[in-house]
Amino acid sequence: MSAIRSTAEEQSWVQSTPDVCGGDPCIRGTRIPVWSVVAARRAGATAEALRDYFVTPLTDADIRAALSYFETHREEIEEQIRLNEEA
């Protein structure tokens, strides 16, 4: 993954809501968890593929926000990836 520059606007793109995806941080207005974007990226998905991979299409800003959130909350997202791989 390349270096991601974080901004307050990108951070606000990510929301945790108790009744949505078990409270995992998601791209705002969607049910797409940050961990799933990071996991898909690790599996080799390009930004272009990610835009169309999910039922709700993502924008480049959505992808940047998810990756930026990961960079500042690495432990949390790594744990969510691990838990979902075990499920």
C-alpha cells in the first residue's frame, strides 16, 4: 500500500454505528467496513476494481478515506481482518 495522506475530511468519511456491521468502522452512508477495503486491497484489488467490487459503488475519495483510517487505526482494523478471516 502506498503512503496515504490523512485529512480531517477523510476521517469524517468513516463512521462507526453500533447497529451497522457490528459497529465496525464503515465508509459513511454505506455498509462497507474499512477492513473489507483493506483486505481487498491486500488481495491485489486496484482502485478501479474496488470502485465496482462492492454492491454500493465506491468513489476514489471513499477508498482514500478507508486507507487513511487504516493508517491511523492499524491495530483495530488488523484485528477486524483477523476476526473475519477466522469466521
